[in-house]
Amino acid sequence: MGNYSKHTDEELALLLKQAGPEIFKEIYDRYWDRLLNAAYKRVRNTETCEEIVQDVFTKLWTNRASLVFTTGLGNYLYTAVRYNVIDHYRKHAVRESFISSEQAHIKLDNSTEEYVFLNDLKKHIDMMIAKLPDKCRSVYQLSRIEFKTNKEIATELNISEKTVEGHLTKALHSLRTTIADLMPILLFF
């Protein structure tokens, strides 16, 4: 086992094709930190950068017999890191696109559930309104459904504005109590 630290990159590239793991180890030791830093400048995630650089070295070792280093070993390795970073972002974009489309699909599914839930809630509230005393229900419907003022309601029903306020307070209290009982279910949705 020789000492290859004094060899140039060109010599290491030539020896890599013929020699064993000791040449590869020299290249690995010489470039690991530099390639990791180059990847980190683009990705900013240490674990991902380590995977990228490790992949570059794995491909270097696997394909060592057929590789041609036209621009030099260092340029080859930096270029390989750059392409792996691009692949990383491409895969990340595809993954994010897939997740977004799945979330949109889930939201559509949830919107159906929410629609059914809101429809059921409306029916429940309508039943509670129907159970209100006649005058109280009339005041509530004129106020909250037809959006009339207390004065308009008083004139229409021939009652005082204070009576309108009393009926409205009673109706809203009854509905709030009913909705408070449903609050755990509402919070769930």
C-alpha cells in the first residue's frame, strides 16, 4: 500500500482505473470536505449533502473503469455534485407537486364531509328554531333571516321594540345553548 497524497489529480485519475481501493481512498479523503461544502452552499442540509456526495463517490467507484476525465478529476467531481444537487431539487419538486395534489384531493374529500356536516348542522339549527315559541321564532326569522331591524319587526308584529329584543334574546340564548352542546363535534371538524 503506497502513499498517494503527493500524486496529482491527473495521476490519481489514471491510477483509479487500474489500482484498488487505496487510490479511491486518497481521492475520497482529498475531495470529501470540498464536495460537501460545495453541495451545502446549494442545499443547506447536511444530511442531504452527505447523501449527494456519497452518491457521487459511489458512482465514481462503480464506473471507474469506463470514466473519462476530460476536464480533470476535480472538475468531474464538482460537476457530478452539481448535477446531483439538480436531481435532488427535481425529485423534491416532483415530490412536493405530488404531495400538493394529494392534499388538494384530500381537501376535496374533506370539503364533501364538511358540506355534509354543515348541512346537518343547519338542519339541527332549523329544528331548534322550529321548537321556539311562535312569537320568538317569528322575531328570530325576521331579524336573522330577513335582516329586518328591531323597529321594522315591532311595526310588522304590532309589538314594542323591547318585546322584540326580549324575544330575540330568548331565541339566541336557546340556540347558543344548543350550539354549545355541539361544540366538541364542531371543534373536531
